[in-house]
Amino acid sequence: MLIRRSTDADLDRIDVVHRAAFGEPGSSAEPIEVALVRALRADDGWVPQLSLVAIGAEGDVVGHVVCTEGHVQGGRAVGLGPIGVLPALQGSGVGAALMHAVLGAADAMDYALVALLGHLDYYPRFGFVPAESLGVTAPDPSWGAHFQARTLHAWTPEVTGTFRYAAPFDDLG
Ligand SMILES: CC(C)(COP(=O)(O)OP(=O)(O)OC[C@H]1O[C@@H](n2cnc3c(N)ncnc32)[C@H](O)[C@@H]1OP(=O)(O)O)[C@@H](O)C(=O)NCCC(=O)NCCS
């Protein structure tokens, strides 16, 4: 498997990945993540270095992850998501490869913190802890411990307060 930055030529295939990863089985409803990635790409918070695709054996995009610039006091931070892998390939390490690659890239860019809303079974293996334990609070307090953060080399204890995602996340309702 290859992990690389996404290009404009990958856009349609990235839609396919998120449509399959987040779609409800048996439903034709478009999952919000498809439009979210497109909106993020047009937003000031887009960081091209942090939009990565996984390439499968046939040369197709089989997974995608993106981090976009968010806001928190005391340091530069990004929000991670969406991350999606084609259902047929889930559980084979594609998601982990994308996570390690995007965290390394964010660290190399001197971001201090990566925040996400996600499962407590999955993200702690990548160093995520409940953000509250670092003094960083979720945009929505009801998210509780599912709002997690991973500190990077540039992190200091001054990174605190409420995390704000890039604007397109606010339009999710
Ligand atoms: C979440 C996702 C990106 C992980 O990618 P992946 O390639 O399946 O993950 P990996 O193969 O690296 O890791 C598999 C491990 O993650 C766990 N895992 C995968 N998805 C999970 C989920 N939604 N909740 C909890 N654990 C999950 C598996 O149980 C497995 O655990 P194990 O290693 O202890 O057996 C992928 O499953 C996916 O696209 N899911 C649908 C979309 C989604 O929910 N995105 C994340 C939103 S928070």
C-alpha cells in the first residue's frame, strides 16, 4: 500500500471512498462526509499537505484522511476528519497507515495538537487522549470523552480552551 498526498485527480475517487465508508447499508442517502470534504477543500482551513490518500493494489484510492486548521488558544492546531476506508478493506491496516502518516506530517509542520471526534476503542492507539484531560474543550460539550486530542512536538501546556474546527464543520448542524 502507498500513502501519498491527494491531488485534484483524486477528488471523485475520494467521494467514492467516503460515500462507501460512511453510507448506511441499503440506503442511497448521501453521507454528509462527501460534501464536507469538498467544502473543506474550498475553505481557508485546507492544508494540502494533510490530505492523504491510500492507494490499493489496483492503483485506486482506497482510503482518505484529512486534517484542517482549527483554532485553540496558545498554539496551532488541526482537526482530523473525515477518515474513511473502503468497507471491503477495513480492518486490514489502511486506516492505521493513514493515521500514522497524517500525524507525522502534522508534526513535521509544527502543529501543536490534533483534535478529533471519534471512537475511544480506536484512536487511543495513536496517542489520542480525551481532550479535556489536556485542558482543551470540545466545541460541543455533549461529545464528552469522544472528543480526543493528540499532542505533537510543538505542544506546550499553554494550548488550552475551546477547540474550533474549520468553518465547514459548523454547517453540519
Ligand atoms: C475507522 C476506519 C477509518 C479505520 O480504518 P481501518 O482500515 O478499518 O482500520 P485498521 O485496519 O487500521 O484498524 C482496524 C482496527 O480498528 C478497529 N476499528 C475500525 N473501525 C472502528 C470503529 N468505527 N470503532 C471502533 N473500532 C474500530 C477495528 O476493530 C480494528 O481493531 P483491532 O486492531 O483491535 O482488531 C474505517 O474502519 C472506516 O472507514 N470506518 C467507517 C467510517 C468511519 O467510521 N470513520 C471514522 C469516523 S470517527
